[in-house]
Amino acid sequence: MQRHGKEKILEVKGVRTYYGKAQILFDMTFSIRRGEAAVLLGRNGAGKSTTLKSVMGLVSPKQGEILFKGRSIAGLPTYKICSLGMGYVPEDRRIFAGLTVAENLEVGRRPPRAGFEPWTPERLYDLFPNLQVHKDRLGGRISGGEQQMLTIARTLMGNPELMILDEPSEGLAPVIVDQLAATLENLKQDRVTVLLAEQNLGFAGRICDRAFIVDHGAVCHDSPMHELSAGVCERFLAV
Amino acid sequence: MGPFIVQFLTGLSNASALFLVAAGLSLIFGVSRVVNMAHGSFYMVGAYVAYFAISWLPKGGFWFWGGILIAAVVVGLLGTVVEVLLLRRIYRAPELFMLMATFAVLLVIQDLALWVFGAEDLLGPRAPGLDGSIQILGALMPEYDIALILIAPLVLVGLWFLLNRTRWGVLVRAATEDREMLAALGVNQKRLFTGVFFLGSFLAGLGGAVQLPKGGADLLMDLNVIAAAFVVVVVGGMGSIPGAFLAALILGELTSFGVLFIPQSTLVMMFFVMAVVLVIRPYGLLGKPEGVEHTVSELAQWPLRKASRKLRVTGAVLAAVLLAFPLFAGSFQLILIGEIAMFALACMSLFFITGPGGMVSFGHAAFFGGGAYAAALFVHHVNTPMELALLLAPTCMALLALVIGWFCVRLSGVYLAMLTLAFAQICWAVVCQWGRFTGGDDGVLGIWPSPWAGNEVIFYYLAIIISGGGILALRYLLFTPFGYAMRACRDSRLRAAAIGIHVRRRQWYSFAVAGMFAGLAGGIYVFSKGSVFPYEMSIPRSFDILLSVLLGGIHSLSGPVVGSAAFIGLEDLISRVHFWRLILGSIFILLVVCFPQGIAGYFSARFAKEPGDQEAGSERSG
Ligand SMILES: Nc1ncnc2c1ncn2[C@@H]1O[C@H](COP(=O)(O)OP(=O)(O)OP(=O)(O)O)[C@@H](O)[C@H]1O
Ligand SMILES: [Mg+2]
């Protein structure tokens, strides 16, 4: 277990989000410290993705506060939130199908973080050799798993301080999942904070220090990952 | 052989300006999803600015080309101003509203151009050093045309390089695919959009400027070129710049050789090529099919309701007032109200396919004006009595709509709309160019009602009964199985198909029904006016109808009636003023900026209850 700074990098307080007239998040509240890796666990439809989208400004919360590095970001346009140092990997990959793999990476490129080695396509190709092989192929013409790698690599190109990933292990072969877990571990070494939404408990358990259990649009249980009891899992995660 | 080669090269040079305009249009649409009606205006302004820049600058080849470049940059900046001041405020508004905004810009620019540049057609200056001709196997070819031929490929290569080899270009291409994801990767779309608008308008301005020595500058260029650009874009495939290039070449050659064989028929030839291409490749030569529908139509949130008690009472009161109207109104008011009623029928027929049918038409005047012409020509050439002409007009328009609709229903959304506009422009061109049969610009005069209906009060009743009857019939149709199936097709093509509805055929029929009723409205209209002119079939007429529908609100069945009353009233008020287009355009711009969700949307949002209240969205009734 790694020691974390005191600084809270992300605070979500009492967020309520609607899709049209349907309320999805009910007073969603949690916070993460810098360098920590946290996971939102919950059943399908619990509101994990909606929480992440609210943080990114992809849907705007009706009420509540979101602080990133102490600064209120609720209501900011998405691109500004991103440029403050947040990276987002969506659950449906959203590769630019008409752009090549290399061009997809280029879209994600942002200035380096002071004091840390910036991500380059070469470093990412080392990490995901499949992408190297297909680097001139169109994004729409690579396999689903390769697209999953690409969407993660593309976000890394932005050198985020807080990396938000929505079910990154979905659709990947076990070897690749292992590799992904190792990558995320390495990110923590670089003091990158990680926020996951996951169904895959095993994967989450390998990377994360904290677990927030989401049910019906609110956090109903919050504990260090290793203290997550079988009972809690049974109650909130069994489908 | 010589003349043939010269004709071929002339075709290539015709293609140049067309390609520049179409490429800009395609680029802007691809990124921002704005169908920029004002794009043709940018082309026109480019020609005028080039004219004045070149005449102010010193003589000589360097300054000539400098003047052309200045014109393109000025137009690019104009486009940027329009984007920043107007479009940026309304990107979230429904697509149709953005269209209304750009059309308003077109109106404003028309009058501003008249004011600033004057009404006279300008003859373009000769290009220094390129004002001679060269001999090709005994035939003469203007040197400037050769220069034009080189411009299009140069621009094509430049654009290719920009879009594929620069970071900016990669971001632009990404934006055409998924703007939200682009934002999530930290890209400021506002700046990107502004840049694309600059580039697109720059290209339009460049197109207008380079054709100046060949075609000069006049105030009709805007609408002429926008229709041609739509054809190019549809034939080439929306969003594909090489496609636009290819299509511009084909259509340029066609106009060039068409003139040789069948003068006056160039637009018909364009139509023919477009028809052939769309039958074989519905998304154009190099276009990609649109993605499968992701979302249910926005309009599905506004179920149509049968008339509520309140509306029935209002309708009955309105009918009573209309019937009693001749008792206390003068002949001027009778004519005005009669025309509002006919126009309302035309609007209702457009609403019929646009609202419940989900097919936006930019060319509905083809049927309205077409009906007017059909009736007028029967009367004029074969002395058809009014009663028969009123039957023949809708019949002819139903047939025309069947032909046009057969092509249009193969497409959807903006593609469909552009195609309707192109068809309408072709119909308009036929009427204009076939002077011996249609009277050309002089129109058809002296079309009066039968003697029994000659009395203005009787004619008023006739107009009210025909128009009101048509409106009620269309309304009734929406609540029959035909109407339900039609709305099902709009809300979800796939699901409608899955329950056994032949979607395309259903849309085709509803298109024909709409054409028929618009034709009926046009038929009675011509007897009220006594004459008909090509304006009734032109793009501005189509937009009069579309704007009225939008004004009244696309969500509600009574919208078209309210909208047309508002529109005709407004037009009657301001059309006597100089520069009324400027005023009308400004009013529309204001409306769009103040009510970006549409007027109906504004009021329903304003009076809607708190979220969670299920009733709030569905309270509007027919
Ligand atoms: N665009 C949308 N419009 C309306 N409702 C939505 C939309 N997206 C999600 N929902 C609803 O919001 C609720 C929460 O969805 P969300 O995607 O946040 O769940 P999730 O926890 O990520 O589930 P999963 O594990 O399946 O990804 C669900 O009931 C879903 O149906
Ligand atoms: Mg999810």
C-alpha cells in the first residue's frame, strides 16, 4: 500500500444529474486524494458512467459541486476540464474511425506535465505493440480490443494528472488486462491519480486502493479496497 | 477536334469556381452540421470585393492576383464574423433553426450588397497577361480559362495537405466524426469551428473572385451558385472533398457540352446526372452512407394530439369569424385573408412532411408555384375553365411530387433537404428558360376566376373553403393509419420497418400528398392574383413557406396556420419599405438568437413544470 498526499485532487459533493427529466444521480458524494487509485463499483445502470460524465462535464449536473485540485469545475466546458489535467476514457471507446491509429493519438496530444516524462507515440507503441503494427490503419478497421488499447493510449497522450477510465478492461484478453493493470500501476508511480468504473472486481482489486460502491445514483459504501467484505459485494454487486 | 478540345477545357474551367464553393460548403457542413445557406452570398460578395479591389489597386498581374486574394480573405473574415456573432450562439439549437439563421444572413447580405455595390451588373476586368486567347488545333481558347483550370487541382492538393498532414486538419476530421469526444480530449471546438468557417468562406470568396473575369458580378449569383453547389455536394457525396472535385468536373463538362447541343437545358442536364448518380449511389459518388440512426427523432418527444376542446372551440370561432368577415371587411382585407388561407394550406402541406413526416424540404415552392403555373398554363394555352384547372393543378403536382419524391426519399435529413432544393431550382429554371411555353420572366398574365366566382366575396368564400378544407383534410390524414405509419417511420425507421411498414414507399406517398395539397394551394392562389411569375417557384418562396412553418412551430398542428398568418402579415407590413429583406432577415436573426429552441420550444420550456413532472413535455396539443 502506497502512502498518499493529503491533498484531495477530486471532490464530488452532492451531485444531482438528470437525463432530460429522469434523475440519475442523487447526491453523489465522494473524494479522491492525489496519487490514489479509486474505483466505482456497482450494478448495471447504477450511475457509474453518469458520475464520470458529470465530472468530465459531458453532462451537466443540475446541483452539487465538483472540485478538481480545489477549483470548482461544475459547469465548465469539457475541453477546459480536460486541459486542467483530466483524461477520460469513455466506455464505448469512441475511436475516430476515419483517422489512422497514429492520427487518433495525435488528437489526444497535449503539453507535458512539468517534471514528468511526456507520453509519446513511441512509448505507447512499446506498451501496446498491436498499435505499432497497425499504426497507419484506420481506427475503424482494427479489432475491438485494439480499439480499447487505442482509446486508453489516446488519453495518455494528454499526460493527465487524473485519469478517468470507464470499464477499461472490457473486451480485452486476460494478457492484455494484465498489461493494462501493470500500466496503471506505473501511472501511480508517476503520481497520476486513477478513477475507474468497473464490473471486474479482480482487475479493480489489483490497482485500486479505495472502493466506492454506487447504487441508485449515490455512493452507499466507501472503504479501502482490501477491506471490501464479501457481504458488501454480495449485497450491492450481485446482479 | 479543336472545338471539341476547347469545349472540354471550358468545362474544366467552369468546374473550378464550382468546386471551390462546393468544397467550402462541404467542409463547413461536415464539421459544424450547419447547412450554410449564406454560402452563395459569400461567393457573390467575393466577386464584388474582387471587382472593387482590383479597380482600386494598381494595374498589373501581381496586383490582379493580389486583389483576388484580398477578396477571398475579406470574405473569409466576413464568414468568421457571422460565425462568431451569430452561429456560435445557436449551435445547440435544432438544425432547422441554424438553417433559418443562415437564410436570414442571406437575406441581409442581399440587401446590403444592393446598397453597397449597386444594382448594376458588373463586367469583370480582364486578367493582365491572360487576356488573349491561344489556338488549339484551329480553335480559340481564352488564356484565363486555362489559368482557371489550374486553380481547382491546386486548391484540392492544398486542402488535402491541410486536412491530412497538419494537426489542425486532423482535428477538423476528428470533429466531423465525434465532437464530444474531441472536447473530452481537450480540444476547444469553438476555435476549430471559427477556423473552419474562415476557410470555407475563404474558398467561397475565392470562387467568386476567380470567376469574375469570366462571369462578372451580379446580385443573382448567390442563389444560382448555392443550388449548383448543392447539386455538386450531393452528387460528389456530402463531406467528401475529392467527391466535390469529381462532381464539379462532371457537372462543369456537362454545362459546357450541354450548351453546344441543347442550349437552355443545362440545369435539366444537371438534374439528369444527379438523378442517375443517386439511383446508383444514394450517398453520392464518393460519399459514405450516414451512420445507422442513433437517436430517436427529436420530434418524437412531441406527440401530436387530437384537437382539445379548447382548440375545437377556437377553431369554430375562427371559422365563424372568417365566414362573417365579408360583412365588415373591405376588399383589400378579403384578399389578404384569402391569401393567408392559401398560404396556410401550402405551409400545412410542408408541415405534413416536415413535422409528422420527418422530411425537411427546402424546395416546397416547386409544388406551390408549380400548382400555380399548372393552372395558369392550362387556362392560358387551352382555355381550361377554372373548376377543371383547380383539379388539374393538384393532380399535376401530385405527379411531379411522385417523380421528385422517388429520388428524395432515398435520402434523409440534410441530404434530402438539399436534393429537394436542387429539384426546385431546376423546376424554376425550366420555367424561366422555357419562355415560349411559360412566358419566362414575364410570367403568365390574365388568369381570372370563372364568371360565377368573379365577385370578390364569392371568391373569398371559395378560397377559404378550399384552403380550410385542405388543411382539415391533411389534419385528418394524420390521425388515420396512414398518418400513424408515417410518424412511426419518422420516429424510428428501423423499428417501423421491423413491424412491416415499407418505410420508403410510405414516405414517397406522403411526399406526393404534400405536393398535391401545395399544388391545390398554388392553383387557387393564381386565380386570386390573376398572374404568376417565376418567383413563386424560387428558393426564396420555398423559404417563405419553410420559415412560416418554423415560425409557427414544428411541434404543433396549428403552427402552420399561425405561422403563415404571422408571416404574410409581417411581409405585408414591411414589403412596401425599401430594403425589406434586410429588415425581415434581421427580424429572423433576432428571433433565432432570442429563442434558440424555437418559439414553440421557448414557450413550452417557459411554462413547463419542474423536472420529474411527466406531463410537462406533452402538454402541447394539436
Ligand atoms: N443518454 C441517456 N439518456 C437517458 N437515460 C440514460 C442515458 N444514459 C444512461 N441512462 C440511464 O441512466 C442510468 C445510469 O446509467 P449509467 O450509464 O450511469 O450506468 P452504469 O452504472 O455506468 O451502468 P453499466 O455498468 O451498465 O455501464 C441507467 O438507468 C440508464 O438507463
Ligand atoms: Mg457504464
